[in-house]
Amino acid sequence: MAQGGSLKNKIYNSVLSDILQGNYTQDTIISEKMLIEKYQVSKSPVRDALIELCNEGILRSIPRYGYELVRITETDIQNIIEYRMILESECVRIAAKKMLDQEIDELEQYTRQCCSIPQEVDIWKHWDNNIRFHLRLNSYAQNQYIYDKLKESMNILTRAYAQMHWNQWHKTEFSMGIEGHLEIIRCIRARDSELAVKVLKEDISRFGSVLLNW
């Protein structure tokens, strides 16, 4: 049983990764047979993985045909961006009160070491680093449920970008350094939570504009 569950998880993660990387377009029909042949496994773990992706609203089952990606609309994107602003703003307020100076130092070090990349790389790297920073920042609010929901919303936005702009993504130069992130940290260090929230919202808006105003 454990082995089957592990196999199902591997297939789930692989299919999800392919979706996030744009390997499956909006018009792609994903079939059980296709995945069985690709992963050289039995039908059961493939079906279980596809059912979970459907339950999470990532795929939609088409009886006797296969599975298709659930389309993410501009309204969905706007709603998620608004949701993130509300959620993350409160997390920053909480973090600004809770974080010790040592934790602020750790966040700044993490941002400089793990979220800093050359400006000329493609947008995928900037997107990934931006997500990592926001998740790390919100972890200091010490609320696992909020953290999980934020991660889920960011995955949806990543899928939306792959759905709408993947062809451009690989060849587009995109300048988004870490200065905005460092400014948030400076505001937290000064215990100015409202200014930190203001800078945070500007940072979220910049990435939102990539999705909505290409």
C-alpha cells in the first residue's frame, strides 16, 4: 500500500510539474493511457493521481475522453491577487511584531543568497524566486494554514502564467531584482509594519501586472 501511494504521489508531482512548466497546453487532452505509457506503471496510481488533480481544481475529467486543464480567467487572477494582498498584509503585520532581530537578519541573508539572480535571466527564475521570498516572509507569521493557502494561491498564478504566456516566458527578459524585498525587510527591521505592507502590495502588484497587462 505504501509503495502504491508513493508511486501515485510521484505521478501527481510529475504531472503537476509538467503543467506548471507549460508542457501541457490548454488544448492538451491528458489520457490515462498516455501517462501509463509515459511512466510505465499500472492504471491504479495514474487514475489516483488524476483524481487528486481533479479534486484540486487543476484538471477536469471528460468522460470516455480524458482530462483537460481547468482554464484560469482574468477574474480568477484578479481575485487571487486581491486575496494575497489581504492575507500577506496581515502576515507582515504579525511578523513585524513577532520577529526577533536574529530572524530579520536570517531573512535578509536568505533573500540575498537564495533570491538574488542576474537581471538578464528569463522570467521563470524571477517568478520562482519571488514565490520563495514571499513564502519565507509569511512563514514568520507562524500559521501553517495561512502558509499552505498562500502556496496554493501562488501555484494557481503560476499555472495561469503558463496557460497564458508560456511561449513568451522562455524568451522574455524581465527585470525584477530583490530591492523591493530588501525594502520590506528594512521596514520590518524599523518595526514600521504599515510601510512594509505598502511596499509588499507594490511588489505583489508588479507581478500581477505581468499576468494581466502583458
